Amino acid sequence: MVVTYDVGAPNLPKKIMGYHISPILEMEGSIRALEMALEGRKYNDYPLIQHSDSGLQYCSNEY
């Protein structure tokens, strides 16, 4: 499972922007969650925070 948070403006709460749940740890799931988060952003000036388990799928060049 990958969860990506949108920090948003300082006065706005954090929210989940992207996620993917799968029984297998593959890079494609991580990429889907990241793409979902990037497509749903409202505030491009503020960073996204990604929470992951630091698995090998995050070390891929495609990611």
C-alpha cells in the first residue's frame, strides 16, 4: 500500500491524494498511486509527502 499526502496551503488539512492496494509488491502499484496523487493536486506550489515502506519497488528507475 502506498499513501501520498497533500500538504496543501498552511491552513488546509492534509489529505490522502493517491493510494493503491495490491496483494503483490510491484512497482506498477507504486506508480499508480503516485500518478493518482499528481493528477489530483490542487496546489502545485506545495509539496506532496509520500509514505512508503522503502521497499525495492521505490528504487526502480521508472519510479
